[in-house]
Amino acid sequence: MTPPLVTLHGFTGSPANWDNVTGSLAAPVIQLTPLGHAPEAAPAEAAVRTWNDELARLAALLPPEPVHLAGYSLGARLALGLALTFPARITRLTLVSGHTGLPAEADRAERRASDARWCALLETQGIEAFVNAWEAQPLFATQAALPEVARGEHRARRLAHAPGGLARSLRVTGLAEMPDYAPRLASLGVPVTLLAGELDAKFLELGRAASARLPNGRFVLAPSAGHDLLLERADLVALVLRESIAAKTRT
């Protein structure tokens, strides 16, 4: 039996960001929503105060059987944390534009300060001012070449979020709050596929470095693409997932 595919979207995203990827897959799909991104917060979110609290909340939403877990950006970081914290629950891992964590406390302090500025923007100027600034980052510059309709849909999902929810997401699950998982990658026995865009230099390097540490890792380069592969190369992400599902079905 094909295990369920569980997806986690990125910061400012929504479960719908995965739709162009998962629509043609021959597997049951379960979409999870990271902290701060649901239209109305679930009661269990009230108890989430730390990164590990969020992992426990998400783990409680997984089906009883082991799953194929796929995440993008923030979702990839959470997926990696789930796989390392609850290894019996995960049968395969797909990480799209993911980070393994910051090893240096100075880098954590710098990132925490940066996230605090984003939170201040959210809480003082509102969601539109925040989205304007967020989308202007060099990280997303490659999206300028995409059709206006696709970019508009993506922006609408961002604008639909509550400023307080996104600020809470940064304070609890921002990169500065995530453990450095790189030293633990060698303990992951399940197959792990990592994807990064050719034009996303930082995450290209992170993906290749992480793949080299994994006992059963595979790195996939997305040509002529930047950070958001769910938007820029949904076709390639879907192909990688189809290959993984087919491989699991044959075993």
C-alpha cells in the first residue's frame, strides 16, 4: 500500500501552494498547516511555545501509519525535525529548499534580531506593508519572470494571513529557534530527497551539504529556478515525488 504523502508549506504560504504538485500523484495526500498560518487557530496551537511544542502538535496530526513527509522552506525544516524526533512515523522524506539549522550562536542572534524587525513591521504596519517588503527580498527575485496570474495567486495567499499569526510563526518556528540538525543527519535511515533551485545559491549549497551527510540521501537540482520550487518548478517537484511513490510501491 502506498503510504500517505503529508505536506507542509512554507512561511506566508498555505496548503494550496502544494496543489500544483500533488494534484496528479497516485497517493493519498494530507496537508498540514504550520503554526500561525491557519485562518482560525486550532485549540492545540494555544499550547505551542517552542519549536519542539510545534513538532509535537504536528506529530499528533499524522495518521497512525508511517508517512512520506514533504516540506518546503519552513515546512522542510519542520519535516526534518519531525523525522529526527519521531523517526518511526516517517518512511520517506522530501525536503524542498530546506535549511538544517544555524550552528553558531552569533548567527542565531543575528537571525533573531532580523525576525524581530519583521514582527515589528507586521504588528505596526499590517499585512500589506509586510508582504510588499517580504516579496521584495532578493530571495524571490527569480519569480519576476513568472506569469502575473501565478504571482498574483501567491500574493493573495500571503495577504490573507493575520499579522499576529505570522509574527507568532517567526517567534516560535523561525530559523533562530530551530536546532542545528546537521550533526544528526547521519542518523536518518529513511530515503531523503533534497531539492534546490540552480539560482538559489545559499540553499543549493545547503542541500548538497546535507545530502552528503545522509546515508540514503539524494540531491536534485532544479535548473533555472530560485527558492520557491512549488511556484517555479512544480512540475519537477511532482516528478520527484512520483518517482519516490513508484519506488515505494515496488518495494
